[in-house]
Amino acid sequence: MAITPDSVRELLHSDDYGDRLRAVNQMRELDTAVAFELVQLAANDGNARVRYAAISQIASLGQQDIATVEPLLRRSLTEDPDPDVQAAAADTIGGLKLTTAYPELATLYHSTDEWLVKFSIVAALGELGEPQAFDLLQEALTSDNELIATAAIGALGELGDRRALPLLLNYTTHPDWQVRHRLVQALAQFAEPDAEAALQQLTHDDSDIVAGTARQHLGL
């Protein structure tokens, strides 16, 4: 059966959430303008899995009309009762570089107990490129949750604020190779001599993956 705007719209109004979820997936087969209209309906669905799928898909559709999706994403970030949906909203805000939503991201980071939401906010802040995020990311480096702390290393690299370098250089001898690997990727975003010297040091890392990535970034 052919996928059409009408068939997708019909699925979106089904009583079965599985049908509505299928509708969101089928939107990828539609014209982007039509999909953009329909995904907004799904983003307000009563089922969290449907909302999650819709919010995630807005990352690729939202550039068509930022003014329309921004309030929708802010609402999903701050008001949705499901942490997975909040996390997806943070991811999408980062992907669309909605810097005006930074205050909501920062407020939620400090008010939520959900580690996944915190993790998604930290990861999003790297993509967001908002200079104000430096202080929050510096705080996230000290998180008891190692995934959040590691995400902060990557985000500080993406942010590119030179104040991050002394913080990042403390991780060159971290015992976890995955942290050092993320560090290599972060340091590669800086042109400062200290960053290059640390990358040179990491080309001799005990982990072949870390050493290889450092050599690759240095063009060795």
C-alpha cells in the first residue's frame, strides 16, 4: 500500500498508538513540507513513544520553520512528563542550534533528577555553541555520573572556549581509555600549542584506539 499524506494522517488519528508510531516513521517518505505539518500533530500525541519519535524527527524537519518549532520544543523540554521526550527535545534543540532556549536547558539541568535528561542537555550544549554554556559544562565535568562528565568533555571541545583547555588537560592521564578517547576528540578542536602538545603525548597512549585517533588528528 502506497504511503500518502492521507494514509499517514489516517494512521495518526488511530486509537492504536502503534499505528500512530508507524505514521511518524512513514513521514520520512513524504514531502518535507507535508511531513513537517504532520509531525507537529504527533509531537502533541497522548503517548510518550509517539511524542518521542516525533520530537526526534523534528531535528531533520525543523529548519523549515524555526519560529514554529521553537515554542513546541521548549514546551516539550520543560513540561513533558516523560524524561525520554525531554531528552529528545534537548537533542533537537542542540541540533537546530536554538540558542535562545539555553535558559530552559540550564534551568532543567539543575532541576531534574533524570540522568538521561542531564546527559542529553550536556551533549546538546556542545552543538548549541552558546558561550554562556561554559559554566554549566564546567560544572558537569564534576558530575558523579561518568557518562555526563565524559559528555561534558566532548561538549567543551565543540564549544571551543579557550578557558576549557586547562580543565581538559587534566584528563590526559585519566584511567578510562574511553574518557581519554573523548578527550582527544575535544582537544582536536583547539589550535593552541597546549592542545597540540597533549595530543602528541596521547599518540603514545596505552590504548591503540586513543593513540590512533590522536595520530589521525595530528595527520601523522
